[in-house]
Amino acid sequence: MLDHCANPQCAKPLRYLREGRIFVFDSLTSTSDGVKRAHRLEHYWLCGDCSKKLILEMTQQGIRLDAKPDRTDSFVHGRQARAS
């Protein structure tokens, strides 16, 4: 159950879902013999302040907290676009 921000440096308690962002990841689990696999949904929450600058990503090593990509550099307004 979600009860705090996934950012370990914050750990703000979860009180309202309207604040912040929920991340849901599908994780595969297997038995000790490695044959059976089951899907399990894992839920994480970033508080409003943390979700403005951070994202959660699933990697092979597990869940990773990373800085949000700066999309302002990749966006070009129509008036600013120039043909080369």
C-alpha cells in the first residue's frame, strides 16, 4: 500500500491522490525453479513537489528515480523554426 512519497529524500506522507503522480509498473515474478511467471502491479507515488522535477522508471535492476527530462530545449515554436 502506498503511504509515502517514493523519493527517499522526501518521504512525504500520502494524504490525497489529487496531489502528485501515481506510477504503476507491471513486474514479472517467477517461482524458484524459474518456470512459472506471474504479473504483479507495483504502485509508487511521487508527491506534488517531487513529481514536478522527478520521474520513476523501471529498469532491469528495479525502480529508478531520475530527473525529468527538460523538454523545453526540444520544443520549437512555429515562429522560431527556420529551414536550413
